[in-house]
Amino acid sequence: MSGFACILELLAEPLYILSQTKKYYIIRVYTEPAATLLRCLTTYIFIKGHIKVEKLVVFALSQVVYAACIFVGYWAYFIVFTNIRTFDLLPFRLSTLMVYDKQLLHMCILFTGQTFRKLILQEGEKFVLVWFDTPYNQAAYGLVDKLGTLVVRIVFLPFEESSYATFTQLASGQTPQNISNLEGSLLGALKLIMLIGFVVISFGPSYSYTLLNLLYGGRYSDGEATAVLRYYCVYIICLAMNGTSEAFLHSVANENQLKQSNDMLLLFSAIYIVLNVIFIKSAGAVGLIAANSINMLLRITYSAVFIKDYFKGSFSFRRCLPAGWGVLLISGVTTAFSERMFLNRNRFKQTLPIHMAIGIMCLVFSLLEIYRGEKQFLLSIITSLKGHDKCT
């Protein structure tokens, strides 16, 4: 069943790529949330309805429902709402079955190798965790990782993919105007990512205990999971910056530069695995996040050098800092003080309202300051999104 779900998603993948290229972002806005909701409902109905089906089969079936929704959503959109002929969406023609683009095939092989290296970076930590850490720390890290990656999957991943499509289109011509537009797009993307990251850094650590206690109770919030989630909040901005900067690198780099990037990724993988083994023995799951953060910083540094080189030194990363970042950091200090002074873990429900009220006031004040300093930037993003919706 899981294999069938994979096939359905693969059949929808070409249309997803086409929708990103043509900036049909509206289809993803509706299709993927609907698919996720149906998957959750399917799981809930089978588990809570006491239907006599194995639990693993339930999760596999819910994945089939998700994949089917993605498949139907993308194909229905292109068949009904676009002017593209259905015949043109099919991958092969009988007359040209043996004709293919050799350069494209070579680039696919190159990117496939890069994907395997990234898979080692992404999944290697789990093997190290199993081999060198306790079952409790494994559970704590797994819990925090699932919570933390919600932000990454919902916010950063779609943004990274859309940025990649935008960078690729703007880099198609090397005219001064295109390069200027490309620089402006990269600047805006990094600024928005840093803005979201600063919000997470400012409020995430102070409300990590609160979130875990409300969701899972004192069993996990009173253990190492709270400390892991706090460090994970800092790690998120590294993830976001790396995703956007690497999206730019992969969209504009030539074949030799991509090969060099893959070689560096292999080197960073080796460093990452060594750091994992060292840090996990000394700091447990927190050490794992520290190793991840160092790995991300190395990759960000490599991408930053490439970006500086690409724009011949004209690109300034200081301009990526959003207005109001200082206010956000002050809010972070304030909420940390609030947690220490007002939130009593033994009287959690009684003291929580004060801590939450201080956080809400800091957040409102920070957002007002950000809007005042970045009004034009935020309005341009809203206008751009509305423009994409009209185009679809």
C-alpha cells in the first residue's frame, strides 16, 4: 500500500514541477492542505472507530488517501483550469520514444547523487542516535524533531521550493536587469526567512516548556525534551537560511560548480558524522542539534561565498537583517525573564496566564515595530502573492 502511494505521488510530481515553473502556486495552497486533512481524518476514523484493521495498515491506507488526493488535485487542475492539452502532459510519444535529452539526463544523474548525499546528512543522525544514546533521549529528540519540522514543512519548505523556481527563471538571462532582479529576489527571500527565524528564536525558547506541557503533559516537559526544543528553535533559523541560500546556488550554478558543491557536501557529511559521535556522547540529544547547527553553518558559509562571488562582491548580507530584529531580541529576553520569574512548574495552570499575557504583549509590540520598519517590503510580498493568484 505504501508503494502504491509512492507511485501515485510520483505520477503527480511532473505536474507539481510544471506548476512551480508556471507559478501556479494556488493549486498547492488548496491541494496539499486538503490531502493532509484527509490523511488525518482517515487515521482518526480508523483508530477511534475501533475498526478491526492493523495499525500499520491504517497508516499505510491514510498515506494512500493523501497520495490519491495529491494525484487527483494536480491532474484535475491542469485538465480543467489550464489551456494545456492533456496529450502534452503525457511523458512519452510513440514516435519519439527513444529520443531524450542527454544533457538533461546527465543533470538528473548529478542531482540524484546530490540527493543521496543529502539523505545521509538527513538520516545519519538517527543511526548515530540509536547507536550512542539512551532510548529516553531518542524519544525526546523524536518528539522535538516532529514538532520542530512542522514549521519547516509548512513554512520554509514551500517557500524554498518557490524561491528556487523564481531564481531559476530570473537567472535565465545574464542581462544587467535580470541580475539586478535576481539580487533583489534573493535579498527579499533571505530577509523574510530571517524575520520568521528571529520570531521563532525570540519566543520559542521561552515557551518550549509551555508548549510541551500543554501537548504532552509533565512526562516530557519536565525532562530533557524542553531543553532540546529550546535549542531546536535556534537551529530552525540555520535550516531556513541554508535552504534558501542553497536553493539560489542550485538554481544559478553551472555543471562544474554543482559538482564542486556536491564534493563539499560530501566533506560536510563526514565532518557532521564525526561531530555527531563526539557531541552525542557529551550532551545527548542537545549535542545532536549542535552538530546539525555546525553542519548548517558550514553549508551556509559555502553558499554565502558563492553568492558573493556570483554578484562580484556587490551583494551585502547586512541588508538581509529585517527592521525590528533588535526589538525581537529584547522581547526574547523579556519572555525568558517572565518564564523564570512568573511561571511556576508546580502551579502551571495558575501561573500560565501571566506568562502568556507578557508573551502576547511582546509579540504585538514586535509585530507593530516590524510593520513600521518593513511596511513596503511586506506590502510588496502581499502584492506579489495576489499577482500570482490572478495569474492562475
